[in-house]
Amino acid sequence: MKDIIKLSLILGIFCSVAAFSLAGVNKITRPYIEMERRRQIKEALEYVLPEAKVVVKKTAPDGRTYYCGYTTEDTTSLPEAYAFIAYGQGYSSRIQTMVGVDNNGVIKAIEILFQQETPGLGAKSTEVAPGEERPWFQKQFIGKPAKDIRVDKDGGEIVSITGATITSRAVTNSIRKGIEWLGNYVKFERQKNTSE
């Protein structure tokens, strides 16, 4: 009986020390993690909204965040572009994608911020081929309106990553739904029919 009490006490001490150590490490590293996350978002915004001189962060009524991009210092006019983070459940992670759209709702660029998909399969969504500057999977979204954002296996124009249809669909569907969501809060200009 004494051995059980002694072992329980030793185990309790080790667990307490481990818990306090983890709490301390978390407290120390949290500001650095937040700083890295802000840097990553800033760089992604610069990529998806390249012409924007001023980017204003806004909060939608549902609590989600989006960004308005202005080409001048005047933020009282309508933005020239918008950006938001799309979230989609992939095969093994929740994929986060920064999406930039013009004021017609057409994609300017995308940047996958976070993914932990299977290496060699879903992780190819962020791989850059030798001699290229951007991942081929992400480049194919440029210039597409929301209605055209579907993978080829669903009748769309986005070529799926071989062996990673779940990842491809997660990114594609989250972007399409994100543009539709954004359209509830901002007024996209509609392309005028030139034949009229």
C-alpha cells in the first residue's frame, strides 16, 4: 500500500512539473506564433492584392474577417479589390487559403496559408515546380469567377491534384463558397454586356 501511495505521489509531482512547464512554454511562444501569423497574412495580402496601397480589415456581421484593398490613400471610395481567408476540410487538415478578388468577384490570386495534407499527395497544393515561381495548382484559379470554381472531376476547370481529389475539392469549394459569402457583404460590380 505504501508503494502505491509513493508511486502516485511521484507521478503527481512529475505531472505537475510537466503541466507547469508546458504552460510556461506556451506563454513564452504565443506572442511569437501570433507575430508569425500576422507576418504570413501580411505577405499573403501583398500577393493576392498586389495593386493595393492601403488594405483595411473589416469584420462581417457573422464575425468573419475580410479585407478591402484600395489603390489610393482614399478609403472613403469603393475598394478596388477584396480578400478573405477560405476554410476547407481537406483529407487530414483544415486548409486555410487567402483569396484576392477584384470588385467583379473574379479571382486575382490565391495563397494557401496553412495545410497539413499528405506529403506527395495533398501537400502538392503548395509545391512549386523547378523553374516556376508559384504552385501550378494555385495559379489555375487566377482570372476565374466563382461560378467556374469547380474541380475537373465535378465538371469544372480546376485540374485536380493526382491522388488528392479531397484536397483539391476542399480548396476549390472553400474558395467558391467564400466568394459567395463575401458577395453577401460587399457589392460586386457586374460586368456590363458590351453587345448592348
